[in-house]
Amino acid sequence: MQKLPLEVQISQTVKATKYGAMSIIDISHYLKISGAEVIKQVKKCPDLTIVGNAVVSKKEGGNVWAIGAVVGIMFCLIQVFPAMVG
């Protein structure tokens, strides 16, 4: 079984946290690598960014479908409800 690339391991570790952020020191202790290696690997990963001494995962745009669904439902309600009442 092949081991995942280090930048993928870091990305999964950070995204698994409650707030999507971890300090560089915590990541280095968890994965047993140096802090400099963490910084080098985070710079390779497009899903992560370094803010101060923390590695933060970038937000994903998954809410577009939910917003579209709400707008669609509201449009249907505005069109159908007056016809049902009047």
C-alpha cells in the first residue's frame, strides 16, 4: 500500500479539525516532521494557506447549490402562492 504524499496528509489533517486550522507545531508533532518541512509542503498545496503560525484550509464553494435551491423555491412560492389564495 502506497503512502499518501505529505501535502495530502497535511491537508487532510488540517481539514479534519473543527475549525479547519492547526498550528505548524501541532502538525509537525502529529506527522513527526520538521516545521520547515510543513511550511514547504503547505506552499505546494493549493487548498491550504499559512496565516501567522497557523495552517488554514481555504473555504470551498459548496453553498452555491444550496443558495440556488432556496432562490428557486422562493421564486416558485411567490408565483404559486398568490394563485392558490386568489
